[in-house]
Amino acid sequence: MSRRGPILHSRTQWLLLGLALFFSLVLFMYLLECAPQTDGNASLPGVVRENYGKEYYQALLQEQEEHYQTRATSLKRQIAQLKQELQEMSEKMRSLQEKKNVGANGIGYPGNREQTPSDLLEFLHSQIDRAEVSIGAKLPSEYGVIPFESYYRTERDKGTQYELFFKKADLMEYRHVTLFRPFGPLMKVKNEMIDITRSVINIIVPLAERTEAFSQFMQNFRDVCIHQDKRIHLTVVYFGKEGLSKVKSILESIARLVSHKHSKC
């Protein structure tokens, strides 16, 4: 018993020492695996990577600089072109304004005094021709300067259609314009000239007794219709017998005065 005690005690010490060495070895290996790399170990790869990065970024910077220089040159060229166009437009606007002032006031620059009268007269004559001025004409309103007739119809699911008829007094034709507004911007559908040199206008007048009013109507009809355009056929529909002979005599007297045969009762 006295010899087993020291032996057991020595084995226990060796066992504890072995365990301590084992755990120390495990801890050392863990530290080696988890510890970051030192500068000494990464010195060689780092040098190679640093040299490669400088060349790459230098090339990249040079490429970007060339791109920016090309872009700046293009922008400078566009700016110069825009300045030139702006200068040309300003000169054109200035010349148009000068011509407008000359046309309005009759005063121009000294260098253009020789050309101003002819240009001004030509401009004034063109404006007068386009104005369609009727001297001494009695018009019912300002809308009678260019007389026209019109009618329109509206369809709920499509829009509004306008039919306009324009005619000048000295032309044997009229213009027919059709416009359509489909619940939006106005659209021109048709614009045509219609010849009326051979067309006949039919007028039907219903009448009952009012012989004095009919006599005044026939005077206006003679002055307005027959003297200006004889392509008119007048038909009088008379209701009753009283005053019929007087109406016929009025028609016959007008026909004899103006040699108009296109009227009947």
C-alpha cells in the first residue's frame, strides 16, 4: 500500500501534464488558423497586386480623360454652331423688323431709300388686293364683308360637321368647304371649287293676297337677281283667286321690262 500511493500520484501528475500539453497544442493550432496573415507573409503577393493596380488605374484614368476631352471638343463645336445660328436668326429678325418698320412708318435707313418706295408700294398693293375692300357697299354687319352660307349637324358619337359655302359677286363659281370636329381639334375634310356658270337657281314664293308686298318683292328681285344674274327661275304659288290677276300683271310687266322669261304663276 505504501508503494501504490506514490505511483498513483505520479501517474496522475503525468496525466494532467499530458492533458495540459494537449490543450495547449489545440489552442496553438486554433490561434494559427484564426490569426490574420502578417505583413511579412503577404509582402510578395501584395507587391505584385499593387503594381498591377497602378497600371490598370492609370490606363483607366487616361481613357476617361480622352473621353472627356472628346466630349468637351464636341460640345465646344456645338456651342459655336448654335452661336452662329443664333446670330443669323437675330440678323434675320432684325431685317424683318426693319422692313416692318419701313412698311408701317415709311421711314428707312439712308442706304435703303432707293429700294424702299418700290418694296413698300408692292407690299401695300398686295395687302389691298387681299383686303377685298368694297367702297360704298352697305353691309348689314362686319360679318358681311365676306358673305357665306353655312349649316352644321352634330352626331353624338362622332362630332360636329360644318358645311360652308363662299361666293364672290364677280365670279361664276363658289367654294364649298367641309370641316369636321370629332370632339377634338378641327379637321378640314374637303375644299373644292364648284362651277355654277350653267346652274339654275329655283325660287318658289308662296303668296296669298298680299299684292303690295309682292310688288315690292318683285322690284327687289329685278334689281338684285335679274340685273346681276339671269340664271334664276321664279315660281309663284298663289292661294286663292282674289288678286291673282294683279299678280300675273306684275309678273308680266317685270318680264317685259327685263326680258326675263323664267317666271310663272
